[in-house]
Amino acid sequence: MIRAGAVALALVLAGCHGDALRGDVRELVIGTEGAYPPWNFTRADGSLGGFEPEYLRDLCARLHRRCRMVAMDWDGMIGALQTGKIDLIADAVQITPERAGVLAFGRPYALTTGVIATLRGSPLARLGDDGVTMDLDGKGPAFAAMTDRLRKGLAGKVIGVELSGAFDTFLTQTFADRAGPGVSIRYYRTMGERDLDLLNGRIDATLEDESYIRPLLATRDGAALVMAGPRMIGGSMGRGEALAFRPGDPGLRAQFDRVIGDTLADGTVRRLGLKWFRIDAAPGAVRR
Amino acid sequence: MSEELAFLAATALAIVRALPITLVLSLSSAIGASMLAAVLVAAQQTRIGRPLAHVWIFVFRGTPLLLQMFMVYYGVAALGPIRHGVLWPLFRDPLFCAWLALTCCCSAYIAEVLRAALAAVPTGQIEAAKACGMGRGTRVRRVIMPQMLRLALPAYGNELVMLIKSTSLASTITVVDVTGVAQLVIAHSYRTIEVFCLAAAVYLALTAGLTALLRRIERGLAQ
Amino acid sequence: MSDDLPIATLLGFGPDGWGWALVSGAGLTLAVALGAMAIGTLLGALLTAAQASRAVWLARAAAAYGVILRGVPELLVVLLLYFGAPGMLAAGAALFGLPPPGSPPALLTGCLAIGLVSAAYQAEVFRGGMLAVPRGQIEAAMAAGMGPFARFRRVIAPQVLHHVLPPLGNIWQFNLKDSALVSIAGLAELMRVSLVAAGSTRRPFLFFATAMVLYLVMTSASTALFRLAERRGQRWAGGR
């Protein structure tokens, strides 16, 4: 994940005015990274764009609340939430058990999978199990066989991942306990660097979120890439993305959960997913 | 407590395993940069070579080494003739790209050191050597070079210390050297200070060792 | 996003252009270098004073600071501050029973990291500059009835400045170039902007070459400025 500068770029979300000004309802401050495309990113002119800025604008309008989105470093975001500098986080936060202690997760509004991307001509392009959803919390012989196929396919290859992301955890866990040829993991500080090396052929493949890879494949350079192998969820890759609130703020969370339910029901989430990720990222859209 | 010690021991072992990369990179780019610097100084003595050497030194001294690393690793490597040419097996390797960037960058700094030392060799001595009937080659070998090396040594030593420190930048283009290992350990353990202190101690030992060695050589030359 | 765009558009100031980002990145580069220089001058002067101190432990601590900060890669110092600062701040806050304050602004972290290194080198320069003024001259100036201000203005400053300006110019150049390391901390200075632009447009050669040109403009402009200052300094010192 690109670490944005901590300079908070304030952005008053257009369309949040309306009748929100009536009464003394306080403006909500939403923290985001502004550097995790296509979820959220900072445009050349300093404004925020992407799935979450547009989605949160919709949610705030449904709640009749005035909202302001600020970009900040992920490192400082949880601290800012705890100290009340921001009221909630909208930053593709994945629901993992470790985070559940400090954050109160709202209803998930997206469920994306981890995928393997490689050059078209690469032997990895024929990894097998293409597009099959692989639940990393799964058990049983079918899961073990799939893990084994994946392990054999990736053995001896150079896989590029982002430093301190969730994907290298998966790779080290999958290959740690086995003798024989492992994978060599190459670490990158930004996704752009990793993409350049993937396109250059310096690395054999990358493991990345589908929501990032799909739009990349649609670009001119990205056309040289394909997705291969299963789509992975659960385990170290989390179970969906949700808004994060202070544990002591259940009222606000309940309000948001209600309108998130509305947007899931009326197809808003589906529409925005197709627009920004080129997939329906709504929870429940992933089928076994 | 014992868990803490075990972590430190494991980290120290990982760092020591990466030490050969840092050493090989330091030594090979020190050799490469010194040779290239000698070529640059020789080129400065000719009419055609002078502006070329000047531009080389201007560019490599005037821009950050980090940028030069990225330029070699991502920029130059993406150019068609490199990406699809015979040199690609070399450029594909991050270690080679780091060596190339370090060699080019440090050659510019060392060339300045050598040039200053050359200018400091007394002209009287060169004329005396000429008067003794020494040929050009003999003059360079027996009069100019020994003087130049002695005059250049302290500043040259500083440049070598800088070079050792600069090898840490190779970690930014995926080379897993001492700094690279330190960063990986931190990314997985979230223990920052003790890991960086271990890595810093390794560099400190290398630079202090080199400094002591150079002092000894200087003393030897002075006698 | 920016497939097949012409170079003029990519480097321009339009909606698809990185022109403004690069220019403001260069501005931040200058800001980091200036901040680091200021921190380095302050701390460097303190270190020089400490090294001249009669308290042996203080002098030794200052000397050790110099040896360590000049012997360790600048990149490690930047990384240590960037990754270590939130933890150190949290530990400090915990002492007072406060919640962790999060990470400090990247600009501050960057200035501090480069400044801490700069201080070690500046202290050396100041020490050399102090030695350049013979003790006898100061005593003579006192005997001639000069006050402390006149002594500083007419005897000490001209000589120290004359000795200190050229090496300080060198240190400034190093600060300017070392500021690129702060890109690791996520600050959108010139190096970072060119890297992000290279990654998202997948035109690395173009953006790194542009960044090199901008750095060359900054380094050669500051060389010219320091030369001017040296000449002025000489005139101020009574001309030669």
C-alpha cells in the first residue's frame, strides 16, 4: 500500500450539503489513505477520487450528514480514530481477527480476492484452478489438493509482493513448513515499482488484490498480463472490506450499517464496483 | 527475555548472511569506480575528452544516487535496446544494476579527488624529471603517480567510506543486502530499533575498519 | 490511465500532466534540505561547543555522535526515524498516560533524519573554522579596546566565514541529494513524485530523466549562489 504523506488534504464532499445543515448535526470526518487506487487515490489537483470517496458521498447523502474526507498515513489512522480526530475509516480495511480488537467493523461493503498475475507467455499462466475461489480457512482433501497444486506451480519462481502487505504472509505460511524448492519473494515498496518489474519480466508473478489487477489488465501495458490460478479469500487475506469505527461508538456504526444494507440491496455497490474495479465486488458476489 | 535474545541472535545471523552481498558490492564498485575515475582524469587531459568528462562528473555529482539507481534499474532497463538486447541478462539482475549505478556515481567523486591531487603535484618536479631525460611514461610512473597517490589518499579514503555507506541504497532496488535484510525483518517483526541498531553496527564496523586501515597506509607512506 | 499520452501532456500542467506535482515535489525537496540544514547548523554548533567542553563525558559523547552518524548509511537513519518514531513517541506518551500520538508528519521526520546526519558533518566544519582564528588575534582585538560585537564582526566572523562557507556549500549539496532518501518515508518530494509517476504511467525513463534535470537545476543554482556568497564574504572581510 502506498504510504501517503501525513499532510491531510481536506476535501469537502460535494453533494453532502442539502438539508444536512439543519439542526446542529456535527460534520463527520472520514479518514482514508488517498493512495490505494482504485479504492481511493489523490488526483494531480489534490482532490480525492476512487471507489470509497464516491461511495461514502452516497452513504452520507442517505444519512443526511455533512462529511469531510481527509487523507492520512495508514500508520496514523487508527490512532487518529482513537483520539477522535476522525470518526471512521474508509480505506479498504480488511476484516481480520487481529484488527477486531481495536476496531469495530461495520457491515462489509466489498469482498475481494487475492489473485496471481503473470505475463501472458509465462509458464505460470497455465497454473490451473483458474478463477476457482479458494477459501484459505478451508479444510479437507479438496483444499489440501488445491494448496498442493498451487505450491507445485509456484515452486522455484520469483514472486514480487508489496512489503508488509497481506500477501507475503500467505506465501511464507504456504512455503514455510515444506522442504524442497520454495518461492523466492521479492519485496517492493510501492505497487508501481512491482508492476514495472512484472512487465519487465524480472519477476515471474505477483500476488495482489483482484480489485487492483483488473483495472491494470485493462491498460495498454497491462494487456501483456493475465490472471492465473485460484482466487483466494480468508486466512491472512481477510474476509471482506468494511468501514472501521471506534468500538465505543455503536450508534454511528448502526446508522451506517442501515444505509450500507440499502446500497447493497439497490445495486449501488455493484454499480460502483463495476465502475472502479471492473468486477462486482459486493459481498455475496463471490461464488464457490 | 530469552525470547528477546533469541530474536536478536536470529536477526544478527540473518544480517551476517547478507554481509557478503554488501562486501562484494562495496569492493567491486570501489574497483570499478576507481578505474573509471582514472579514465575520466586521463580524458580530462585531452581536448575532446575534457567536455565529456565534465558532463559526466556534473551529472553524477549533481543528482542523488537513489535517483541514479532507479534510473538504471527501471529507466534504462525499460529502453528497447536494453530490454530486448544482448545486455538484458545483466540488466535483469538487480545486483548488477546497483553495481553500475554505484560505479558511475562514485567515479565522478573519485575523479574530482584525483584531479585535485594531480593539480597539486609540483610542476617543478615534472620539469626536473623532463630535464633528467625521463620519457612521458616513466615520468607518469615514477614521479607523478607516487606523488598523486599520496596526496589523494586521505580524500580517496573518505570517498571509499562514503561508497560503503552508499551500498545500502541497493536495498531500494530489491537487492537483499544488510539494509535489505534489516527492512525485511522489521516488516515481519515490527521491532524497529534493535534491528536497525544491529545493521548500523555492521556498517560502523566496516567504515571504522576501513578508516583505521587507511590511516595505517597513510602513516606508512609518510615514512 | 495514461496510455499513449504524448510527453508534453505527461510533463505538462493539465489534468493528466505531472508538471505541478513535479514542481511542488521540487519545492518540498528544497524545504527538506533547508530544514535539515537549519537543524544541522543548530545541532552542529552545539556539538562543536560540547566537543570543546571541559566536561570529558560531554566531549566524548559529542565525538561519538560524530563517529556514529558519519559511519552509518543515511538511509538507515531515515528508516530508523520513519519506522521507529511512532513507537518511540508512543512509549514517551505512555509514560504520561497518554494515548499513542501516531506518526509525526513525514516532513518533520525527513528534516530531522537528514538534519541529524548534517549536524555531524557541520560540527566538523565549525571545529575547523574555530581553529582558523588564532587566539592571539582575539586577545589583540581585546587589547585594542574592541567590544564583543566588534570583535565578532571584524575579527572572528570574516575569518570563520571565509573558512566555513565552501565546506558548508558542500554539505548543502549533500543535504539536497540526501533529501531523496526521505521519499522512503512517503513524503511527496521530487524523488517520490517521479517514482509514483514512473510507476503509474509506466514511463520510468521519462520521469527519472526529468527529475535528474530538476535536481541538476537545484544543485547548480545553489553552487552559483554559494560562489556569490563567498565573493561577498571576501568583500565583507575587507577584500583581497
